[in-house]
Amino acid sequence: MRTLTRCSTLLALLLTLTPPLQAQDREGVMGDLIRDVATVETKILGLARTMPPTVYEWRPSKGVRSAGEVLVHIAGDNYFLPALVGMPAPPETGIDGRDNKTVAAFEARPMTRDQIIAELSKSFAFLKQAMSGTLDATLASPPKNSTRKTTVRATWIATVTHLHEHLGQLIAYARSNDITPPWSK
């Protein structure tokens, strides 16, 4: 009986984490954005895994985020931006889509390099799940929790732009520390 329960639980978890087939082959702007996020995720996680713990503490100058802080910031916004659209962040993050101070509290948590990489991976899975669950019919609607005059589509585009901005930042951080991005070798 225990084996059956464990197998059922594992199957349910796998089905929850695997995007539906239609999301994997999705057309239109959301399909393009989801595929772009998957590419950026591979690069950001590749850099995160390539950087040694000492580089996580490195910052280009005083008052600028360290490499580790940039990675935690990415994870925080991967939870917060879907929460703006109406997909509540996992409760353990403490992130509320109606208050960006909750993201600052998330980012202030002390984490090791391995914990940051794990959190980053979880945040990308959450982001892609939220994007996959967005119906095309809702793209022109205002986001549930945003106070700005914008649309769900613009929020997702800003999310992807944000990821690219920080990918470029992390590439510069890596190269400043004599680290070649894994995809450039």
C-alpha cells in the first residue's frame, strides 16, 4: 500500500511540474515568450553553476548587487511577476503580488550558493508554469494585482526583458572574474 501511495504521489508531482503538451508547443506571443524563458533559464543556471562561491560575493563596486544577490533577485521576481498577474507565489517565499516589499524580504534571506541555485530552479519552474497557464484571451486584460496601467501581455514581456537584462549583467560579472559562460566554450 505504501508503494502505491508513493507512486501516486510521485506521478501527481510529475504531472504538476510538467507543462501540458499544448503549452510545450504553444503558438503566438506566449509560446515565443515561454521558449525564450527556457533559453534564458539554461544560460542563467549555467552561469550560476559555473561560478564558484567566491564569485557569488563579488560585486563590481560598492552599492551594487553581488553576483549572488543578482541571482536571488531573479528568483524573487520570477515569483513576484506571476503573482502580479494573479498566480500566487508559493507560500514559503513570503511573496505577495500586491506588495513588492515582500520581494525585498525574500531577497534579504541569507542563502548559500547551493540554496540559491535550488531556489532559482524552483522559481523558473514556477514562472514557466504561470506563463503556460495564461490564456491568450486574458493577454489584453489588466493584471490582477498591478497598480500600473498595463496588460498581462506587457507584464510577461517585461518579465522576459528583465531576465535578459540580468543575464547580460551576469555575463559581465562572470567575464570580470575570468569565467567563460558555458555556452561560449
